[in-house]
Amino acid sequence: MVDYLVVGLGLAGISFCEVLEQNHTSFMVISDDSQTSSNVAGGLYNPVILKRFTLAWDAKAQLDLAIPFYNKLEEKLRTQLDYKLSVLRRFASIEEQNMWFEAADKPQLAHFLSTKIIANKNSAIDAPFGYGKVLYTGRIATKKLLATYKNYLIEKDMLLQETCQFNQLNIGQEQVTYKGITAKHVVFATGYGQSANPFFSYLPLNGTKGELLTIKAPDLKEENVIKSSVFIIPLGNDLYRIGATYKWKDKTNIPTEESRMELLEKLNTFLKCSYEVVDHVAGIRPTVADRRPLVGRHPEYENLYALNGFGSRGVMTGPKTAMDLFEFIENGVPLSKEIDIARFTKKYYAVNS
């Protein structure tokens, strides 16, 4: 008997597992590594939407919890995960500079936007109008986190490495059994894989494909994240992650030549040094039409829960949303109406009537 069975081990699953461990709550995990979005993610935590100079949803509360959350994980796993990096927004015009200053005057954004224009000193980048700097930013090494946490669970014999077979879930009033494992609660944190889950397939989870490149550019010598038409994210050793694309029709994890060319065309508008493409990856982000997570209890099965829909901001969203779900299950703390899947209960009954 364990308290929880967690299905999925991306950013959502790891976040919930960590909340369980911090609260001395027993659990087992089922994962088949089929969903790649967390593994290939750029990993940035950045509270500002840089296309429109607006604060991301719930950004400050998420960031206040996420940073100490990852710092504790670093101590536990004995590896660096949090790399402090400044995010510089490249200005395309004087008008964009003015828009930046207007945004920085807003109370919610003043904490995160520097009011000093940073002149470009890197000859490998074309940025004649300089940059605006976002404060309190960095990168979580998501690929390292997933691999290290997986090994941690294997060592503790807490990971069942297989695809969840839903017909093997025997759901009772007080508990759920799965192949000899008995749990009080089951939390599905399967990303876009939720579309194959018969219990939560009614939820409007849209897969948005994202593709990223890794380039080797010895002459770039840039230590900051540069945001223009694409992101340039330093990885060390002259390697940089370039991303990302947003495609709504293709639901495969296969990189495409079309997206490769799209990223390179955008990159070449402002990168002026030579480089070599050394990697190209793709993943399906679990996105929702209203751009809010999918969290909460199944309309009929009271011991089944969803934790999903983090989109492209899982690094920031994961820790706080996982804590919200835990507090809801264990202590009856209501979920925010913005994230509670109860907002789609009518759809469930319409589909299952």
C-alpha cells in the first residue's frame, strides 16, 4: 500500500513526487518516457512574455516557490540544475525601447524589468538598438533533472518502467490497485499522453509541437540568453540552444526540415558569426485553449486526479501547481477556479451521457 501512484515523470510528475517526499508521503511512479516535451525543453524560467512585454500568469507566486524548490532538488540529487542567466530582449526599434519603458512603469512588471538599456558589445550579434534586461531569470537543466530523478527512483525501487495499462486499474471507493500496487490516490501527469487516457481524454488538451536546435558557435562568446525572433540559450562549451517553433497540426516527436529552416532563417537575421547545427529535437507541449493548467479530481472517480497542461512554462508552473494539488487532496484547500478541471465538468457529462 502506498498513498499515491503517480503516472508520468516529466516536469509535472517530478514536481508532484517532490511535494510528496517533502511531506513524507509514500508513492510509486509509472513512466514509459514516451513524452519528450520536458526532456527537450529550453528550461528557461522567465516571468515576462517578451513578445508583448507583459507578466506571465501567476509568475511571481510561481517563481517565489520554484527557485527554492529546485535548490532543494540540487542538494538532494547532488547535481547542479539551476543556471543563473540574464535574459536580454533585443530591441528592433526605438519604438520597442519606448514600449519597454512603458511596461517597466507598471507596478507588476517594475520588479522584473531593468530600466537601463544595455548596449550591444558582441560583434557576433546585430543589435543596434540594444537590449532590455529581465531580472530573476535562469535555466533549469531539464534533461539532466529528468535523468537524475529517474535514477534516484530506480535506486529506491519506486519506479515501474512501462506504459500504464488503463484496463489494469481496478478502482474502488477507498483505493486503486494496479498490478499488485495498491494506492489511495492516482495522479496522472502524462503531458500530451493524456489524450490516450480514457479517464481524462475529455479534457481539452491541445498538443503544440515545439522544435529546437543546438548549435556550436565558437565565435559567439555570449553568456546571456538573447531573445529576438528566436531564443539563443547558452549551454556552455560554445553550445547554444535555439528555439522554438509552435506547430498545432503535427503531433509527432519527429524533427522536421521545415522547422529547422524556420529557426535558421530567424536566427540568421541577427546572428552574424558562423555556426554548426549539432542537434535537432522535437516534443509536444501539453497546451490548453485557455492557457491554464488542468488540475483536479475526476468528476466521478474521487481517487483519480489530473496534473497537466503546463504548456511551455512547466519549469515555473510545475512546483506551485503540484503543491496546490497536494493541498487540495490532503487538506481540502480549494483549487483556483482558473486551474481546476471542474471548469470542464459539463463537457465530461456531455461526452459520457
